[in-house]
Amino acid sequence: MDKTVKLSLVLSFLFLFSSQAVAADSNISKSGKKLLCGVTNVITGFVELPKNVMLKNQQEGGNFYGVAVGLAAGIMHSVGRTAIGLMDTVTFIIPTNPSVTPHYVWQDFSRETAYPN
């Protein structure tokens, strides 16, 4: 019995330093990043409106069509980023990457927002 206890302690000690134990720590950091991105996107989702007006206006050469399409796209992406942020906030305990790219609205301001398939 004494040998069994010692063997169990040694195996438990080895498991502590195994790759599975290290992976659990990365899951915690993934969950934390997802929560942070989710809360931030809920708060700053409205910034998609001016961002998309600027993007579409630059793409269309500064005409009324670019502003109108940018306004429609901005409203759509504002609602989308806020909803995805809320979903990421609620499901942060599931250790996946944040659902929207770029993760924050101010990252890569010249790129249109993309959502998962």
C-alpha cells in the first residue's frame, strides 16, 4: 500500500508539469481575452458607424453614394459588433478566440469588420 501511495504522488507531481496542465492555463487566458474583447465591443460598438462611413467614402471617391452605403454598413456593423460582443461576454467561460476580427474596433481601422461563418 505504501508503494501505491508513493507512486500516486509521483504521478500526480508529473501531471502537474505536463502539457495538459499548461494548456489549462492558456484556456484561462483565452477566456479572459474573450471576456475583455466582449465587454469592450459592447461598449465601443457604436464606433463602427463613423469607421464605415469613412471607409466607404474613401472607396467610392467621396461621393454621396459612399456616404449612404457607409451609413448603412456602419449601422449594420455597429449592431453586429455589439451583439457579438454580448455573445462573447456571455460565453467567455468557453475558451475560444473572440468572434469578431479585428478584435477591437480601433485595431486596423482601415479594414472592414468580419464575423465568423
